[in-house]
Amino acid sequence: MLWIKNGRIVDPVTGTDGVMDILIDKDTILQTGTPEEIAAAGGNSADEVIDATGKVVAPGLLDAHVHFRDPGLTYKEDIETGSRAAARGGFTKVVLMANTKPTVDNVDTLQYVLDKGSRTGIHVLQASAITKGLQGRELVDMDEMAEAGAAGFTDDGIPILDEKILLQAMQKAAELNLPIALHEEDPLFIAQPGVHQGKISEQLGYGGASRTAEDIMVARDVILALHTGASVCIQHISSGNSVDLVRNAQKMGADVHAEATPHHFTLTEDAVLTYGTLARMNPPLRTETDRRKIIEGIQDGTIDMIVTDHAPHSTEEKSRPLAEAPSGITGLETSLALGIRSLVQPGHITLLKLMELMSKNPAEFYRLKPDTIQPGAPADLVIFGENDLWTVDSFASKAENSPFRNRELPGKVYYTICRGSIVYRS
């Protein structure tokens, strides 16, 4: 057994924010309450005691948008190293994207990931591609992939330009009661990817990606969601206009959700001048106005999930010129910290709200029962110091492509507990 003492329990499922002890037996929370109640439940026989005085104890985090590059691109990341990075960041569950090599568009590749993920310390879920080979021309066998355990469907990394194909996908996803997540960038409005088309792209003589590339597809797809009744997520939203479009669609009754990444609510296009290719990402960092509208969307519930879009790349790849380097940053190990720094500390949202965005809401979107800190619940927890500082000077991930390297951040993770076992301790 494991006894966690004196922790500040922050549980978005119950709305709890208060000091309490927790007793874990095997993979389950046996009891919560006062030290006397824990002792009466057998706490004096605990194999380990964690003193969580001054620390937050919350349900394990869930990252609903992650790339582990396995199979096929494991020099960047693999399921084992990605899972260790997740645990270090406080995550007990991740949903992997399908753009591996080969693509997760068939049962064999899906089963490979799920089998390998089951041998890590955390829960690894896998989304199926929507279209075969991410080509946007032919749907995968969505019934077969759902039966084999796909968490949902996405062609993340590539937009689906064919409305007929997407309409069919949404209709089938609604029938299966599984979510569908969409990467919204119309290439017609992208001269060069990874950098916002604006003052910085002009200064650099780089074509850039207009926010219209995102807005036009979001406008189309929220209406398709309204039409089909599908549960749709607008991935890594970056445009303030798109936040407004999602908000309006929700008011119309569409089952539309949106995710935001820490880099999009923390940084702006100016970061490209400081960090170069480490700030190149799809969709790109945009203006301060866009950043503020993303935060407003988080505050009012328009954006209901925070995800990392963890996109590991090698140092060699990110050392290439801006036009040749791949887009994306590694994010699992800094996500909680940036949520605290950029959202909680300035007073935009409470810590309880942050836990809702990083645990409860993504679980519900992917048809999972959210983790909670109650007797009988799975023992999946994170223990962290809300204001305890740490320096981003190393990574459990294979990749280090982060603009937050060497930055001092709050939110130090001390323990991640999954299935009752400590899978990370600082």
C-alpha cells in the first residue's frame, strides 16, 4: 500500500480543492480522508509514505494529442521514451496520432502500438487515421479500427480537403460514437509553413501561413459537425477568428470542441526571431491578439482541452534553415508548467480549471471515464508543486526541440503514479 499524506487534493471531477490523505492499495484508491481515517483503513501497514505537504495531488493528466513516431521514425522518439517523457510531465494517459510510418490505418499497425504501449508504465491510446495513408481520398475501415480499439479518428498533420470524404467520416464517427479530430490548414493559403504570415515573415522574407488557412477550414468543418451530429475537435487552434467560429458553432448546438497548446497560449510570432526553427510549428505561432483570444476561449469554455502536440525531432533536423526544418516542438515535459505560468499565475483560470482542461475534459472527449480521487477509483495521480521552480535542462524524451530549454518554470512534478505504481519520481 501507498499512503500520500497532507496533499492539496485538486480534483475537477468532484470539484474538490482541499487538504486530504490518500491510501492506495495495489492499483486502486482504497480510502481518502483524515490521517485517522487512513490509519483505520490500514494505512499503518503502507509500504511507502509520501509526504505531500505543500504539494498538489491531482488526477493523472491526459494528453490527447501526441506523436511518439513509432513505428517508423523512432530516431526521433519511440513509445518507451515518449511514455517516460509523459510520466515526467505528470501524464498517465496519452492519445497518439496516426501519422507514423506505416500509418495507423490498419489493424496490424494499431495492434503493434497498443501492444507496445501496454508494456510502458502509462496508458497509451492510439487514434486511427481517417483516410488510408493520410491521402484524403479513401476512408479507412472505421468499423474495423473501432472494433480493434482505436480511440478515435484523425489525419492530424494533414487537412482533409475533400468535403465528401469528411462528411462520410463524420457520419460514420457519429454512428460509432467515437470522436474525430481535425488538422485545419488549407494549403491554398500557405506560402511557406510554420511561421505566421505577418510582420515577422515579412521581416524574414519568408512566405508564411495565413490565419485564413485555418479559419476557412474551421468554418466549413464546424458546420459539417452541426449537420452530422459528430463529436469533432478542432486541433491545436491558433487563430482568434477560429476561436470565434467554434464558439458560434457551439451556440448553434454543434458538438464541437477545441484544443490549445501551451506554445500557442504562451508565445507569439516574435518567438521565431529568438528561437528560430524551435519556434517553427504547424499551425504557426500568431499575434498577441490571437494569443489573447485563445486565452479568452479557454476562460469561457470554448476551448475545452489543453494538449501538447508533442512533436519530437532530431537536433540535426531542427538545425536546418527555417524553410527546410520540420515543424513542431517537444511538449510533454513542460505542458503543466506552462499552463501554470501562462494561465494560472496571471489569474486567467484557477488550478482546478487547469486540471479540468488537462485531465477531465480530454478523457470525456475520448469516451473515457475521467480519473478522480475517490475510493474505488483507479490510482492514477500526479503530485506537483504549483509554485515550485525547476529548470528545463534535460529531457526524458529523445528530443530537445523546445524553445523553453534552460527556462525556469513553476509546477515541478515530484511523482507520477499510474495503476498504483510510481512511474516517475524527481
